[in-house]
Amino acid sequence: MSEAVAVYLVRGDDPSLVSQSLSEVIDSLLPEEERALALEDLSSDEPDVGAVIDACLTPPFLASRRVVVVREIGRLRAEEVNRLVAYIGQPADTTSLVMGATGAVPARMVEAVRKVGHVVDASVPSGRGRSQWLTNRLRRAPVHLDARAANALGEHLGEDLGRLEGILDVLAAAYGQGARVGLEELEDFLGTAGGVAPWELTDAIDAGNVAAALSALARLTGAGQRHPLVVLATLHRHYAAMLRLDGAGVTSDAEAARLLGMKSNFPAGKARAQGARLGRAGIGRAFELLGAADLDLRGATGVGEQTVLEVLVARLARLGGGAGRRRVRTRR
């Protein structure tokens, strides 16, 4: 990070990643030996805005600059946000205020920080950006993973990238700083597989890959901690997009995106292609399966929730695979 500024706001969705980014900001502002004199961490479950502002206005002692840290500012009440925004508008020139937030942050605070400091995005990009983010992190890692190990680690963590730094630190403790780590050395340290993005489930279903779909489902409801009804809603939206496109006469992915209100053509194109493969009858059958599963999840039978979802996903995947086979036979 470049020259110190008055205020930093680190925000993201994963508490672990926000905490790691906060540490990186603090490291960039203070060498280890100055922390006892210059660093004041006022983080708590209920941040005291008055104490934070007083700390920021206190001149540094035996240090050129003070660094005041407060986490979880998203928990502040409206009047507390107003007080903090007022300070940010006229910050002390000898203090750097470093704030962390998981989840939503009031827009007026973000705007105030941007005028005098830096807003640091601690979230992981989606799509190709995620791979680049992971590559950049691994380049700075305390150990060097070979290509197979790096790919396995990324696939294993899925969306749970907040665990990355912990695994890398453990590997460094086990094998030494700068050690080269292959797949065999990595495997014992992976732990439970992390959650995955919902599109991994729907992509596997559309491909007719029952095993991959059930694996994605297990990770969504396990490490991903998604409630069965949330998974069902995800699947419903997936097929609802196909239903809206059916018979609409769209001739391109861009048209499909406009009709569905999507910003990207890519997911709209997937819905358009899979809807064409399934046909109206296949989409209708998918909704029959979704409706039956919804009743079962709400107590229509005594079958467990996970079993209901597994049966649904397997049937939908077979439906997707069957659509592909029917399409091939028709073309012959």
C-alpha cells in the first residue's frame, strides 16, 4: 500500500478474509516494533464510537503516527454512523483509522471514506477473477505449491477461501518457510471440503452428471450451510429462467439476458441452451419434481430433508442427461 492516509475501510462478505485484509493494512502502516506504542485496537462486539473518535484525536506518543483499529462497524446504529462520518470528514492528520466490516456498510460512510482515504475490497471475485485472486495469493504464500497441489487446493476450498491462509500457515509450520509442497504433502492438511457456488450444482445437473451434482449438493448443504429450502429456491430459479425463455422467440444470448433481467449474457445463454435441450415437456417435468420435493420438505412425508434433495437432484440430473440423449437421437 502507498503512503498512509487518514481512513481505511476494509469490507467483504467473509469474516476471515476481512480480518486478513485488515492485518495487511496494519502491516503496511506499522512495523512490528512500533505497534506497542502506535497501535490501538478498539474492536468489540459493540464498538464505542466515542472512544474511537477520542483515540483518533489523541496525538501520537513516541511514534510518528497512530493507528486506530475498529472492526464490525456494520453493527453501528444510525446516530453512531453519523458521528463517525462527521469525524471522517475532518480526520486528524496524525492518525490512520482502520475500519473493518462484514456485510453491508452505509453508503454515506463509504462515500466519506473515499474522499479522504481508501476502501479495500476483501471479497473474492467471481468467475475467472476468482482463479486470478487465488493465483495471486499463492504467489505470496509462505510455501510454494506445485500446479497439481494448487489446483487441488482451489477445488477443495470452493467458496470457503477464508480457510486458505490458515492452511498455508500450517503447511509452512510443517514443512518450513519456502518449502515446495506437492499434492501428496498437501492432502493431509486439507480437512473438510468447502462450500461451492450454486452454479456448480446446476451445471452438473444440466450436464446430466449425477455424481457431480450430488457432490455439489453435499458441499452446498454441508460446508456451504445452505438450508434445503434455499437450495430448492435456487433450483426453482434455474428452471424458471428456462420457462420464461420457452416460446419467447429469443434468438441470441443477449436477448435472453434482457428478457431475464440479467447483467451477463453467459448465464442467460446457459438457460437458453438447456431450455432448448429439455424442451417444454422436460421443463414441465422439472417443475413437477420441484413441486413434489417442496411438499416433502414441508412435511408431506417422513423422509429426511437431505434425502429429499438428493433424490430431487438425481432425478433432475437424469432428466438433463436424458434430454441430451434424446437430442442426439433426433439429429440422427
